[in-house]
Amino acid sequence: MGGAWLLYTHTRVASYAIGLVSIGLLLWTARLGWRRQFLAAALALLGGGFFGNIAFYVFTNDTIYKLTQGFLLTLDVTPKIIGIAATVAAALGILACAARPGLSRV
């Protein structure tokens, strides 16, 4: 939810954050290529390019109105929406812990 808020309210800062993710993936591509893990390097390269394109698109469209071409004018966040989001996040966390119990036993 924090990333969506950042994208909605501060598009330039969100583009910087997405750009940092893209740069991190591209650097990771070099590391994976050096270790001869070429499939993982190719996937990291694709992800870096994808996030780089998104960062450029968000950077060039400086408001959410321009970014969505007038579709999203307002974003109403009510306590009910926040409660549902927190409940879904908690349920997914419990489900993830129950799905692989061997990983949680350290």
C-alpha cells in the first residue's frame, strides 16, 4: 500500500524508487552472468528493463491524472479499505507460513 500511495501522491519520487529497483536488477544481472547463471541473468535483465520502462513512464507523466489519462481522479482510502487490506495481508502471511512449515523451523 505504501508504493501505491507514493505513486499516487509523489510520482517523481516513485519513479526514482522504481528506477533504483531497475538499477539493482541490472547490477544483479552482471553478478549472475559472472557466476554463469545465465537463465537467472536473463530474467533479471528482463525485469530490470521492465522496471526501467515503468520508471521512465512514471517520470515523464508527472501527475496521476496524466499517468492514467484521466481515469483515476481521486483515490478514496477509508478505514474499511485499510481494514480489508490488512486482513488480506495477514491471511496471506498465515497461509504462506502454513504452506511450507519446514522453512519456518530454524
